[in-house]
Amino acid sequence: MDNLEPRKLAVELTAATILNITAGVVTFLLTQQIVYALIAVVILEAIAIGLLYWQLKRKPKLVGIIDYARTFAEGPSVVEIAQSVSTEFIFWGISAKSMLSNDEFREVMMKKSKGNCIFKFMLLNPESQFVAKKALEEGDTAIGWKNEIEANLLRLKQLKDEHHLNIEVRLYDQFPVFRVIFSNSNLMYFGWYPIGLQGIRSPLLIVQNNQGALYQPVRLSFNDL
């Protein structure tokens, strides 16, 4: 009986050793597999991201659009646009209220239009039937809009006459759709008058004067009007 105990102990020790070695090998293999799996996932994700980026780069973009903003108010300010002018600044809209009430804009306009720059304004005719329609659409009064447009027309005329500024003003008699600023004949800040909202709440596209770009038909429409 005494001889059996050491033999039994040896067998148990051997079995335990074999089990430990086996467990270690299995753990090692499983760990390696997990590492390989993680590496494979990372590689596949990198490939997927690369393919997606490549497809986005290949996707055709609208010609000429170089930037955008959710609203005119969130894009470049009229002061910044005016400061960049070297030849012409053109506004096509309803009353130019938001810019002519801006002291900084008026200062820049006066300085620039005393030189070689010209500032042009295409405003809605205050006698137009569409003044009342647009005012009603925005929950305002026709007489208020008419007075506002007439006040800005008078302000522009007085600025031009008193300071000898290079300013031109024209009126149009169509339902106001577009709110546009042209700068230097090569850049357009394009928006429109959303139903029930002010023009500065319109989405803004900044467009270069490229062949086939949105700039060209809008500018032709402006020139024709």
C-alpha cells in the first residue's frame, strides 16, 4: 500500500501537468485567434473607409459651388463681402434693409464707391402689387414694407448725391424669389426668400463664375431684369 501512494501521486501530478500545458496551449491559440480576428476587422474597416472615401471623391459635385451655409446670416457678413470688392458689388433682393441699416457696411460702401468700385442695387418696386403679397406671406403689412423700401431708396439717393458715390439703383416688378449678391463678376452669394421667412434665413450657396455653374444663368436673369 505504501508503494501505491507515490505512484498515484506521480500519476496525478503528470495528469495535472498535462492539463495545465493543454490549457496553456489552448489559451495561447485562442488569444492568437482573437488578435488575428481584431487585426482582420481593423484591416477590413480601413479598406471599407478607403473605398467609401474614394467613391465620395469620384462623386460629381455641382460646378462652381465652393462653400455653403445653412442661412445667409451664418455665412460671410455683408461687411466682409463688401470689403473684398475691387470692381463691383451687386445686390438683388427686396429692400436691402439688413445691409443699409448696418453702419459698417455703409462705411465700407462709401469708401469703396468713391474709387473704382460700383455698388448696384436691384430692389422691389414699392408700388408693385407683390409688396403686399410678400408682406402678407411674412405676416407683415404692405404699407410698412412700402415705406421701408422707399426709405432705403431715398437713403441710397442721398448717399450718392451728397458723397458723390458710384451707386446705381434699379427697380423690378416681379414676385421676389431670389436674394443674391454678386461680387467682382466672379463670385455669387445665392439664396432665396423662403415662404414666411426673411431672406437672411435662406440657405446660402457661394458660387464661382465657372463654365456651366449656377452663377451664369442667375447673372443672365439679373442682367435681363
